[in-house]
Amino acid sequence: MKKIKIAIIILICLCLLAIPFKDQIKNYIVFYYGKIMNIGRRINNTNCKDCDVLFRDGINAHEKAYKREGIKAQKTDEDLIQLNKKNVLKEIESNEFYILRDLTHSQPLLLPKAIDFIDQLSILYKQKCTEKNIDYLRYEITSGSRSKESVKKLREESTVAIENSPHLKGKTFDMSWRAFGDNKEQLKLFTSALSELKNQNKCFVKFERNGCLHITVN
């Protein structure tokens, strides 16, 4: 018991001594945590090793696409739902081609043009699987349209989220390349299909190391 009390006293003393150096300590923690996370990312990126070469469209490219057409940024999620009721936006639903994940910072809604693009992508990907005699694996859509309200909430949780998000315009969605797991052949065929449509100027794609492909329909 005496040893425990001594240990507690020593711990309190160390904490008090560390207070003047709290900022430096915080920086060290952030630095080394970042290094560990980057190592993990490099390991997890191996399945999509060509993605950072194939899909390098920056924010400016995505902005060009939605400036030509797209909805006006909506204030709340309820405003997006109202656009769906007016048939301006269409709902994304899980089907034989893809799985819609539970969305936390977006609505499963897109412009009809974006829905049509997803259909084209799915069909092309399935054709490639058939040609290679490989089982079709459904891909996962992880985000749809966002409101200013949902973008604000996301920015409070993520340092990489931007205020002028392409997701505000109804033509941008994310899909998870990491969800393919160890199914490297299916992922390769999916990215091949997406790259083919990108080369036809039908979309812009940004590879994100958090596990997503950020896609804006052109």
C-alpha cells in the first residue's frame, strides 16, 4: 500500500513538472502518432497501389465539374430531403451492384446524372469481372450529398474536411477502396473501370489515403 502511495505521489509530481512543457509534449505525441499512422497507411495502401497514380484530380478539377452544373448548396439536411421530394435529387440504395453504408455526415442523394454514372461504372466493372471469370464483388459507397450543416459538423471532427466541399453540389460521392479487403483482383478491375470512365472525361477522381476514392461526375 505504501508503495502505491509513493507511486501516486511521484506521478503527481511528474504531471506538475510537465505542465510548463505541455505544448512541446503535445507536439511530440502528434508527431509520433502521425508517423505510426503513416506506416499503417502505407501497409493498407498496398491493395490500391496504383490509385495514387491513376486518380490525382485535385480540388480545382472537381470545382470545374460542379461549377458547370449542380445544385445550390443547401443549408440543412432537411433541405436536401426536400430536393429529393421534388425529384431534383435521387436516392442511392443498396442493390446488386453496390452497398450503401450507413451515412453519418451526408445524405444518400445525388443528381440523376450522378446516379446514371454509378450505373455505368457498375456495368463496366461487372463486364470486366465476367471477361476475367472472376466473381463480382459489390463495392461500397460511403458518402453522398452534404449540406452546409453536415459539412460544418464534419469539419469539427476532421482536419482534412473543407468548407467549400464538392459534396454540396449533388454530383460527388465517395466509395471505399479499402472495403475490397484482400480481393485485389476485384479492386484492380474496379479501378480499371473507373479509370476508363475518367479517361472518357466522365468524372474526376481523387485518391484519399483514408480509404476512399472521391468521385465527382463531370
